[in-house]
Amino acid sequence: MLLSTRLFLSMGLGLGISAYIVFCSFLFLDRLDNLFVIAGHFILLALLVFIGRQSFRKEDFSLMNFRKLKSAGIRRVIPWIVLAASGLTLYLHAGLYPLGGWDAWSCWNLKAKFLFLGGADWKNILDPALWRSSPHYPLLLPLVNVWGWIWAQDTAPIIPLINSVLFSLITVGLLLSGLKMVTGRNTPGILGACFLITLPFFNTLATSQYADIVVAYFVLAALLCFVIAWRGENKIFLFLTGLFLGFLSFSKSEGTIAALILAAIMTVTLLVSRKTKGSLGLNSVLYFLSGLLIASLPTIIFQLLYAPPNQTFTSIFSGLTERVGLYRLKAIALFFLAELTSAKWGGIWIILLAGMILSVKKSLRQEKIVFPAFFALYGLTVAFYYWLNTYFEILWWLSVSLNRILFSLLPAALFWILYSFWEDNNKEGRKA
Amino acid sequence: MMKLLKVFPRYIGLKSVFSAIIIIAIIINAIELFKKTPKNIAQRNNLPFYFLGMKFAGLDKILGGVTRIGYYTDRDLSKNSEAAQFSQAQYILAPAILDPYNLNHAFTLFDCSSQEKCQEKIRASNAIPLKKNQFGVILAGKKP
């Protein structure tokens, strides 16, 4: 496995675990305790080093071999140049709004501030008076920011800014290295990363300090791990897929829905596949489900113990006429179309659709079926929710939220199409 | 024409065509990005305020451990710019919860379109002004 892929997966995994340790402080001590959090990290780190001591010895850190790096020449350096340029672009965009976009100060960073400064009153984030901050949203991003603030010892705005750049960068890096890993070539990864990072809209949204980039990262990470597990017949990656889905479920309400849909599709795919009955083994489903269960525990606990009901929900069945239902349906369908073809996406969705049509046989084959199945089911669920919930005026609501939903799916969609297109030339990749 | 279409993929593979389309899109997007970014940076540097919520900075020091304060404004909070200012005030003053239009709390913030309107409302709500910052935001306390 490529060290770079491992690096980008472990950074997301690490941030997720850190957020969960911070959550444990609120769960067990009913407040933020810095000592508990730091000690928790050290204990976990020591435990992981103890468990993994055998694998460290066997490890081949080939990328750190500078002789190899020199002999590989410019080809090996290009992805890192792309990544460095991405970092610079993202940093410049993040600097435009150091305190983030609207949802950063009205929702995500506000929650983080309550968690960090609230002491025993941290549960005030769930107060109905704060309905503008969506108190029912899960807490992964605020907890990651709190983790940073523990080290800064203050609610420094630089921490959420760094976290947004970091999540954006590891999303681009994971796309780059993930495609290199599964196709055995640099080209698709470089094309995908450049396509993402040259989109002004991607840069703006990625660095707005919203949870959408966190959703985008975990969707991509879960799907990539599933593909790696499938191709390499490696059950550990199914466990990792489950973990990433668990983190995804704690990132945002949309993330919870996405995680549920992905979990259902992956479980069914594993259960009906011949590979599971053969080389991968039936217990691979257990690996997947155990990872999912462990990382979903904070979501389950949050939903059961803390999350208030969604105050911005009114069902369409509560006294609206049939005509309104039909109007909303038409508005949603037309808006989906208008959004996908909007100039702000730089033609990316049209190109991806063309790519899907051109590689239709390959893009629906074997493990890749989870991609279209997920996009279709998630799209339908989102459309149904837009139709069902009449709390907001539909056109306004679509205009402020649909682009973010598409944004969170974009890296995974790019991965799917580029992977399908370049799959033939992946002799090297298959061995990985 | 048909002959050309049959021969075409032999020389230029589908992958090359798809790559070329993506590269063209990347170049167009990159030009847009290079045009927009310096312009946006210059625009941001010329703005007097990064953040409207800064109007409320410093008031949190007086509040101490108060968890809930009233917030009064004569502006329409359903408007985008006013709602943004309210949310930014909430962010700056967190972990205290701002309770809009509720004047029954021990402390209330008065953020009005004019000082006269603020003073009038403070008198009417039987409160005493405690601190006024340079932006005209007044923190008032309930009379004992």
C-alpha cells in the first residue's frame, strides 16, 4: 500500500479518534477536562504502539527511501507538487475569511465555543433558543476544533481555519494517492486533484470551516477503503471502512444519512457477493460491522441522550394542499438540473456524466456498483427530504444547501469515474 | 465520415479524449481562479470590518459566568444582514445564550439603529446602562 494513501487515511482517522476522545470527556465527566483528553491520547497511543510493534518492524517505508525517490525522477514528485500547490491555494482562500462562512460562526464554531468555554453548562448548545445553530447536528467538527483549542489554550480562530485547510488538503491528497493506488498510474489522480483545486467554488466552500468538507473526506475514505478491501481481499480495510462510516455519521445530519445508506449498500454487496463466500470470507461482514458499530457509538449516544428534535422541520402532510406538493417536486427536479449545470461547477458534473456514459460497463462492475447505488439512493433521499420538509421556502433552501450536498459527494464521484476510466492500465495497482 | 469515426479511436484512445476534456476544463477553471483570487484578496483587505460581530467584542468580559442574556434590536432580524449580525454577536458572546427580544434577564444587550431608540427602550424596560462600547452597543442590567 502506498505510504501517501496511508498518510492521508491515518490523518483523517486520527482526527476522528481525537474528536471521540474529547467527546468521552463530556460523556464521562460532563465537562471538558484537558488532562483527561491528553491522557486519553497518550494511553491510546501507547496501546496502539504496543499492538502494532510487530508490524512496525516489518514495514517497508519505501517512500522515505531517498535513493528510490531520486531514481523515480520527476514523475514521483509531480503529485507532491500538485499537493503543495493545493495547500497554497487553500491557504489563500482560507485567509479571505479567517472566521469562516455563515455556518462557521452561526453553527460549527459556535458549538465548539460552547464546548470549550461552557464548563458544566456545555449542554446549552442544545438549547432551543439556539435553533439557528441546528442543535440537533452531531459534533465531530466542533470536537476536532476543541481538540486544537486545548493546545492553543484559547478559542483562537486560527485552529478552525487550520482544520478546514487540513481536511481539504487530505481530501485532495486521498483522491490523488487513492487513484494512484487503485490504477497504478499518476495521471487520474493528478487530473482529479487539479480539477478539484482549480474550482474556485471548491476552494471557497472547503475553507469556509463548514462540516461539508469533513463529510466529503469521510465519504471518500470509506469508499476507498472498501475498494482496497475488495481488490486486495483484505478484511482489515473493511474494518477501516466501518470506522470511517462511523465518523461520517457523527459529522453532520446529512453525513448520518449517507453513512446509513452506505452501510446498507456495502453490507448487501458483501453478503451477496461470491467473493465474500470465497476468498474474502463470510466473517468479512463482521469486520465491517464491528468497525461501523465502534465508530458509530458516539452518534448513537448523542442521538439517544443529547440531540434535541429538529426544530426546522414541518412535514408536508401537516395541512398543505396537493398542489404545493407538486410545486415542490417540480422545483426540486428543476433546481437539481440547474445546480448540476451551474457555471460555478466549471462543467465538472457534465464531464463526470460524460465519463460515466463512456465507461458505463466498467463503472458498474463489481465493487464499483456501490458508487452509483449510493449516489442514486442518497440523491433520492435528499430529494424526498426537500419535498417532505416545508419549514423553509423551497427555492431559498435549495439555493443555500444543495450545492453543499453536491460538494460533499464530488471527491467520491471524481474517484469513481477516474478509477473506472483508468482501470485497464492497473496491472501494478492490482498487485497492491 | 463513418470510416473516420471507426479509425478515430485507433489513433486517439477514449482515455486521451477524456483526459483532454478534463485538461481543458482545468485550464479554464485555473484562469478563472487566478483572475478571482487576487481580486478577492484586495477586496477583503479594503474592508473596514472582517466581522460584524466584532461590535460586541469585550462585552463578554463583564458578563462573567452569566449563561443567558437578553438581546434587543429595533432592526428586522429576518433580514439577512441583521440575522448575520445577531449570529455573529452570539458567536462572540458564547457561551452565553442571546435571547432575542427578551428583556427579563439580569443583563440585556441593546443594539439599536440610533442611541435615542436604545435609551428609550432601556428606560421603558426598567434597566440601567452598564457599559457602552465604541460601536454604540449598550449592555444594561435590570434595576434591583
